[in-house]
Amino acid sequence: MKRTRQNSKRVIVFMGKLSLVFTCLAIQGFRSSPSSTFNLTVRIINFEHSRGVVEIGLYEKGDNWPTPGKTYKMARPTISGNTATYVFKNLPNGDYAIASYHDENGDGCCNKNLIGVPTEAFAFSNNVRPFLSAPSFKSCRFWVTEERGLTIKMVY
């Protein structure tokens, strides 16, 4: 009789653990798989004029943030009115950040004054406004785990 109760308890504990494992696997199945890709629509607003071009740098992780030329992906959409929109396609799940600037004179770089302050408009994801230096990747970071849209305001 005592042995039967111990066996029954073991079976109940085993079944509980087994159902916990299956529940975790089922929940994991509902999440996006790591191989899934998604589109990210970036809309930059608040342009004072449409002269020049806007450059949008998409950075993956913080390793190269915000080094020009070391972007994960880069785009130069046209400015229409006071807005520019671009869709980054087929992005894998992950964390990203955006650094953008309005290249008003079309020289291919964000011009700065003698002390390094940009003289052309700029913008960062999460609408972070830097103070004395570029913001951290962490402060500008966002996650792509599904189709997503961002609106970022240009700073003059």
C-alpha cells in the first residue's frame, strides 16, 4: 500500500513536469521563430524644407553605433513636404537603432561646427535628443519581432 502511494506521487510529479515542458514548447511555438523576417517602416517628420537628401542608418546591436559607413542597412529616401518614409525589408528578429541626418547640401556627410555639434538636422530612434555627444545605442534601441513602424522627429 505504501509503495503504491509513492509510485502514484511519482507519476503525478512526472506528469506535472511533462505538462510543464509541453506548455513551454507550445508557448515557444507561438512566438516568431528566429528565422522569421519582418518589415520596418521608418517615417521621419519635421523637415523644414525638402532640399538635399535624408540619410537613414539602421544599426544592428551596438558594436558600430553610430559610426557612419558601418550601418547594418542604409537608405536615402526622398523628402516629400516635411516627411520622408522608407521601408527596411526582411529584417530578422533583433534589436536595432536608427541615426539619421538631413544632408541639406548633398555632400554625403553630416556637417559639424568646430566643436563637433551638427550644423545639419539629425534624428535618432525613440526621438532621443543628445546632449554634448551622440546618444547611447541602448537609449535609441528598439526591437523588431513583428511588422513595425516608427515615427522619428528631425531636430534642427
